[in-house]
Amino acid sequence: MSNNNVHWILELDINDGKSDDFKALMAEMVDATQANEPGAMNYEWFISGDGKHCHIYERYSDSAATMVHLGNFGAKFAERFLDMVSPTGLTVYGDPSAEARAALAGLGAVHMEQIGGFAR
């Protein structure tokens, strides 16, 4: 049942007047993550019908891949990203390392432990 994957859903409100900039930054972030982070297994962005709310589903092969992503995010995107959105929730799944837990804590991460099920 267990594996080393670390994944989460980040919930955001898009700040007024930032929708176009947000979508442009999203494209840049998706391209960079896909090109430079082989440990990123899922990196999927979803937007509400009114264009005001976004959920991002991210899954990494392990805590090391999580830290690579968080390092890249911090160095390249965090300042612009956080100028465009207001995070409203971060639910983390899996068993991230203490280092990854600490890195995710700044966004108020809620950690959920798996008690059953499977992934293919």
C-alpha cells in the first residue's frame, strides 16, 4: 500500500485583476517543471468556472523530488506567484521527509496519512 510518493492539492484564490498574468505564469511553471524535474509525476492545474479559484494537484516520486521542486519554485517563481494568488489550503498526502514537511509548513500544510487503497 505504501510508496514514497509525496503529493498534494494546493487551493488558491486568484487575486482580482491577476487572471491573465496568473495563466501566463502557470504556463511558464508547467513548462519548467515538465522540462527540468523528472521526479514530478503529476503537475495539474484546475480552475473554477468563474476563473477565481485554482486547485493544483502535484505528485512527486519521493521527498527528494519534492525538495527539487520546492527549491526551483522558491528560486524562480514564488515571489510572482504569491503576488497573484492567496493560498487557501494545502492538503498533503503520503509520508514526506521532515525536510519536506518543514518546507511545506509555510503554506499551512495539513498532512493526511494513507490508511487504505491503491494507486496504479
